[in-house]
Amino acid sequence: MQSQYGPKKMTDIMIIAPCTGNTIAKLVNGITDTPVTMAAKSHLRNNNALVIAVSTNDGLSGNASNIGTLLNRNNYFFVPFRQDNPITKPRSLVFDPEYIIKTLEEGLDKRQLQPILL
């Protein structure tokens, strides 16, 4: 008989807000070296929805492919996002906090809130 310690399946949905480019890259590559990435890994293992509220200066450059990868994985859902400031930060993305609750509601039903890009 195998013993298991600690609480199991405590959450139905989890949000990482804000979710930096560094954290997004770690999620894509399965790196669990922070409390956030460890919690996300544990949460996803139970086939639960993980909501990402992206906030990164390289979302339209170095992290674009990582965002695309998570968009194509099961159980990842994004709070709709936009360019932060197209003039002074042309590669920066930021989520819109007004959509957090609605994204969480849709994520519980395993649906991505649309449109993702604002």
C-alpha cells in the first residue's frame, strides 16, 4: 500500500497574474524552480485549468513562440492581452484586468475567452 501525504486536488482553477516572460518560458520547458512554477505543475497534473495573465516586455519577440506554445496546450487559458505601449515598448504585452473574472469562468468550462488579442 502506498502512502500519500498532504492535500490533494485543492483547486479547480489557478491564475498566474501577472505572468512574466520568464515564467512563461519555464512553463513551456517544464522548469519548476520557483513556487509559482511548482504550484502550476502540481495544478496541471490534476488536469485543471491554468489561467495566464501575461505581462512581459518581450511578448512580441523572444517570448512570442512560448506564448504560442502555451496557447496550443491543453488546460492553459489566457486573459485577453494587448500591446502595452506600441510606441515606447513595441514588443511588450500586458493583460487586461477587466477580463480576469470572465476568463476564470470560461476556463472552468475549459474554454478560451475570445478574442485573446485586444
